[in-house]
Amino acid sequence: MEFRGAITALVTPFRNGEIDEEAFRAFIEWQIEQGIHGLVPCGTTGESATLSHEEHKRVIRICVDQVKGRVPVLAGAGSNNTREAIELTKDAQKAKADGALLITPYYNKPTQAGLVAHFKAIGEKVDFPLIVYNVPSRTAVNLLPETLATLKKEIPQVVGVKEATGDLNQVSRVLEFCGEDFMVLSGDDFTALPTMAIGGRGVISVVSNFVPGKMAAMCDAALSGDLTKAKALHYAMSPLYRAAFLETNPAPTKEALAMMGRFPFEVRLPMVPLTPANREKLKTALSEAGLL
């Protein structure tokens, strides 16, 4: 299984505090119709931190069932509790996801040796692809390129990384140390094109929640070597990259989808609605992009 191109970090629609399965299925279908290359349920953008284990497992199963093998499903299954991560990863494999996305343990601040031990413990319990998620801004720990090379060497299931440091020097070192067969995916929309330009496979994207076709087209162009087209799409989407992070993700993205009529805005605490000023900025960005 190869994870490449534009892979959407899906939001989880809620209605009256509960998962809105009908809206979620319709949203997944629209993503596929628009040409998206893959889907991630239960990532940070899916508000996984506020889902119960039962809800988490249900969201993954809904996604796998709706996709029916048409695009890869990379299930969010990480935790800062290794036992919990093992449980969620085993269940993702049982649900027939194509792989699992595993965030580095947050808050605990493990050493590099602790990170290796964490992922080894998970790898010993499953036999399907694992993509490690490195996002120091949320976890307070940076998985170093040398450590990733160790993971690749010692854990066959670890086949790639979602690299969200925003540091292209680190991305370059990951590609240098881990080789071309290692799947390096950008974890930030704004570094998607530069990451692919130096050998990355694509992006796990936030803005593709509301512009899946454009992000897929940008990735297709970049991966086929058409940098002129890729750059044009990158710069056309750049205002949306900024708008999606006017406040903490995924509140702006859910607001954008509500404005576009996909489903009503609803987040779970501690997420809250955008301030009126930022909501107006988001609306302007969407209007200028022709989305409203």
C-alpha cells in the first residue's frame, strides 16, 4: 500500500453533540468524487482527542465502509499511552483500514529512545503499514531524522512519516537518511509543494477538506514534474492555507464547510467557534477563492 498525493485529514461532523454519520458518509463521498487520493479519519483535525474509544473505532469503521477500497484509508490511532495506542492500532487493522497514523506521544516528552520503544511496542502487535506523525508544535517532542532511520531499520511496519515541523531542512534529512522508499508526507499544507519537490510523496492536508480537487490536482502536477502548474495551484490556495489556521484547527475548517453548506458548524469543547473578526476573514478568503 502506497500513501501518496493529497490525503485529507477528515473533520468529524457532529450534530447535537453526537457523530453525524449521515453527514460524514456524504462528506467522504464528496471527497472521493472530487478526486482525493486518500483519507485520514480520527486525526487531530477529526477532533480525536475528544472522541471516546467507542466513537473513535466507529468513525474509522464508517470511513472504511463508505470508501469501499476506492482510496486508501489511513486511520488515526496514536496516543501518549502506549497501551492505548496498541489497542487503537489493532482495532484499526481489524476494521480493515489500510494503515495507521501514529502521533508521537504528547505531554510525556519521551526521549528518542523512548520514542523507539513506543513504536516498537506497537509494531510487535500489528502487521500492516504504520505512518509516524511528527508534530512538535502539539506534542513538545521532535522525532529526529536519525531516530526515524532507526525506526525504519528496526520496525518493518513503519513505512513513512507525516512530517509537520515546517522545517524543510529536517524533511531533507529524513529523505537523506531513510531513502526514497520511505514515504514522506508533508503534515502542513504550506510545505506540501516544497516537500514533494525534494522527494516527498504528498500531503496529509487540512484545506483539502474544502478544496479536495485543487489539492489533488496540485499533488498530481508536482508528482508528475509539472512544477509550473503545481506552483500556480499552490499560490492560488495559499490564502486558504492561512485562513484554515486563523484559529486552532479544525474550527476554521468546520466553519468553512458550514459556510459552503456541507454541514452545520459544531465542535466539541475545548474547541469553540471563531471570533466574529476571524470568521469574517475566513468568509472573505473563501469568497475570493470562489467557494461561496
